[in-house]
Amino acid sequence: MKNGKTITGLLDFSVVAFIVLLIMMLLFWGCKHDPIMLPSKTAESNGNGNPDTSTYNASPCDPDSAYFSNEVLPLFVSNCAKSGCHDATTHAEGIILDNYNNIMSTGDIQPGNASHGKILDAITANDADDIMPPPPNNPLTTTQINMITTWINQGALNNSCDGCDTVNVTYAATIAPLLQAKCVGCHNSASAGGNINLSNYSGVQVQALNGRLMGSVKHDAGYSPMPKGGTKLPQCEIDELTLWIAAGALNN
Ligand code: HEC
């Protein structure tokens, strides 16, 4: 009996030791693999973090594909996940549209079948009571609706691509589309956050030349960090804006 007890005691000890070892290994594994988890973490952070470098470590953009990180999420953040609407704080009707998991868990998107999810009905509704975003916000443009449709039909993936070009930077080809995707939903004539309208050249030019545009996208002290509630712009896009402004912020 005495022996039996000792063996049980030993067993207990080795079981405890094994569990402790397992926990330590898991913790260590977790730390060691942290950098690899960065993309999903960054996508879920609500701004003020580091640039989402994952976006531009991806493969080159295919013009026939739509990409979540580059196009879809910025559109949701600037048109839907605003304060008073579908941000984490307000969550109107229980819907939060600020990151991939929250957007997918609404159940309103059926990957591969845009016509069967409620999202498309909401953004294309004719009735002012039903359309999202609701008035006085501008409805999404046809190009934006087509892009979301393509993304859903291509599987509603959490994907991204590298489409950043710092060689040929112009207002029309680079800056206007960038602001359109990531800022104009909150900065247009109907809904001008901070009284700032970035939907046309003259509005953008003012903020470019007074330093607020760069101060806010670089998250410099003294400026409100932009895009509000979203992930900091990738470094390459910050570079594009810097180059364009350094060259005179021209309407080119
Ligand atoms: C979700 C809405 C939203 C998005 C998206 C957004 N903004 Fe803003 N922005 C605001 C609001 C609201 C303010 C007023 C200040 C505040 O509330 O932080 C503001 C303020 C600013 C300011 C003034 C900052 C200051 O401190 O003087 C600039 C410049 C600006 N935004 C530029 C941008 C740019 C550029 C983008 C896109 C990269 C962008 N914003 C995206 C809502 C938004």
C-alpha cells in the first residue's frame, strides 16, 4: 500500500508537471508566433496602431478581383462604421461593421452569392427609409456597389493586394481614388466630419496645404488620427500623399 501511494503521488506530480510544461509551451508558442498573427490583429484594431504592412506584403492587385483590406473594409469604415451607426459603440440594430469578423457575422453576406445576402438590398434600396447609408448621407456609387458585389461573388474573402505606386502619383489617378475609398464617406458635402470636405479637389487642396491632411494620416501629435475608427493607412499610401503634396498638391 505504501508503495502504491508513492506511485500515485509520483503520477500526480508528473501529470501536474506535464500540464505546467504544456502551458509554458503554449505561451511560448503564442509569443513566438505573434508576428504571423499580425494581419488579423491589425484588421481588428480600431486605428491608432501601426500601419497595416500586411496589406502591401500581398500579391499584386488583379484588376478583375475585389479585395477586402484595400477596398471593402475602408468603404465600410467610412460609410457604415461611423459613430451613431454601426461602430462598436453604437452598434445600431446589433450590427457592427468595423472588421472582417464583425462584417461576416452579421449573416447578411453569403459568400459566392451576392444576390442572397441582405447587404446588397440595403445599399441598393430605393426607399429612403430602407437605404444604407441613410439620408442625408450619399448612397454608395455604382462603382462601389459593383465592387462589393464582385467581392461577395468571389467568395467574400479576407484578402488584400499590393496596388501601391509611388512613381506616378497624380491627383486623378492616385489621391482622389485613395480618399474616395477611405475618407470621403465621412468627409463630403452632406456629412463633413470636422467641417472638412474631401470629395473635391479644392476641399482636399486646403487640407493638403495647411498640413492637417498629413498630420492626421500620420497620427502626429495635435491632430485627430485618421481614418477615424479605421486602421492607419499603409506606409506606401502615406508616401503617395507626401509626394503629391511635396510636388505642390496639384490638380493633375
Ligand atoms: C468614420 C468617419 C471618418 C473617416 C473614415 C475619416 N474621417 Fe477625418 N474626420 C472625421 C471627423 C468626425 C473629424 C472631426 C474631428 C474628430 O472627430 O476627430 C475628422 C477630422 C479630420 C481632419 C482634421 C484633423 C485635425 O486634427 O485637424 C482631417 C485632416 C481629416 N479628418 C482627414 C481625413 C482623411 C485624410 C481620411 C482618410 C484617410 C479621413 N479623415 C477619414 C471623420 C472621419
